[in-house]
Amino acid sequence: MEIPIIIDAHTRHVAEVIFSSDNTVLLSSGMDNLVHAWKVKEWTQRHTFFGHTNSVNALAMTPAGNFLVTGSTDTTVKVWHYPSGDVEHTLSGHKKTVSTVAVSPSGEYIASGSYDGYVKIWELSSGEEVLALSQIGRNIASVDFSPDGKYFVAGGLGDNIYLWAFPSGELIRQIKGHETAVNTVTFSSNGNLLGSIGYEETLKIWDTKNWEPVLSISLESRASDLTFTSDNKKIVAAIDYGVRIWNLRTGEIDRQYELPVKGVYAVAVSPTRRWLAAGSADGRVRIWEIRKPSQKSD
């Protein structure tokens, strides 16, 4: 079994990990109220973001990499200048835990989801709330924008994935197929596929032309996070005690990593597909080299 690089990143559970679009930084957030930036390849700490007063559950960066967006149990969304760490906006429109955030492909808008049952859309530059949607009505777990910026999706407590038109906020459809709750939703980078995980421990891949499932995988374990690789050929899930990678063409497991800790809450793959990172309940971020570098920028 491949031995990972281990970062003792947080003093409590790691809630989220993401790579910057330029592949230079891995960001992690945790239940210790902090966000850390780690230099890729060296895995040394570059910066820490202080400001939230409770668990930081969600991270997203603008495509240009000049702003970081965070969501917290303190009910706020913060917009930070990156890498300085100066706070541009603190968005206080939610009444309960903010569990998920996403940035539109243009970098102009933020989507946030909360346990108050609302999905909110904010203008990044002004911090103004432009939409507030409550069709789900219960805990929101995950939001994402489509790569073309025409749609956004959300899932939470309840059986369905909700799809809205953007920027109108018109509800286009409820995508049925999960049971009890939808833990995570994410688009592939080409927009052709939507991945989702349900409370019933099933991973589903949906064709975004007709919103029909093209792949359904029984996980036989609780799963918390999901991401496509940048070439859209594989999908990666964070599950209890490990990480699994599937080949989307065959539906077969490509590789898997078992961890000595229950509760792997976050997973990310670098844009070059060289690095896989996972954050877990022991406060650690583990990194594997899953593809040999093809160029210096890897």
C-alpha cells in the first residue's frame, strides 16, 4: 500500500480540502475554526486565515485565485483576499450553520447552503444577496454551479437533487434517485456529468443532457465528499476509513486507500491530477502522488 504524506493540519476534524486552480496551494479547513494554505510539493504552511468563530465547513476559490470563500457553523460566509487573508466581506444572511459554498465560473457570484434550508446567491464584488431559495426547506449539504454558469444544483435533507436556472433562480427540476438525504453534488469540469452521493450509500452519475443516471455504485459505507478528476475520466469519494477512485467508463474501482481513522470528510485532486488529498477526523490531511509529473508545473 502506498504510504501518504501526512500533515498534522488541524487540532480537530478536517472539514474540507481544495487545491488552488494554479496548482500551487492546498487549502484545508477544520472544526478548529481555521483555514490553512499549504505549499504544494513542499507541504509547508504558507498562510493561516483567522476570523471565523466556529467550524469552517466549506471552501471555494474564484477561478482567478484572488479570493477565497468560506462557510462556517458561525452562520457566516466570508470572502477573503487571497493570499493576504484580508476579509473583503462577511455575509450574514443565514440563520444556521453554513455547510457549503461554491463560486460561479465567472467568479462574480457565490452560492451558499445552510442548515436553515436556504440556498443563497451573493454578488461577490458587493456582498449583496441576489437570490434566496427555500424549495428544499431542510438542511442543505452541498451546492455547485455548472461549468457554463447556466445552472446551479443543491442537495440536502430529502430524497431529491434540486436544479435551478441561473441567474433567474427558476426551479428547473427535482432529480429523483436518492433516499433520505443527498450528501454531496458536483459537476464534472466539462459539464457533461453530475455526481451525487446519497444517505443510502449510493454514488450516482447523471447525464446532464437528460438528467438520467448513467452509473450507480453501491458504496456499502457512509460517504461525505466527491470530486471528478480534471480529465473527467475518474471520480473520487471520501468514505469511512478511506478514499476510493472509480473509472467512469467501466464503473470499476481504479484504486483505493484505507485509512486508520473513521471519518474521512473531504477529498480533492489537484488540477494536474498528480496529487490526491484527503482530510479526516483525526485532524490530518493525507496526500498521495497518484500520477507521475509530466512537466515542471505538476
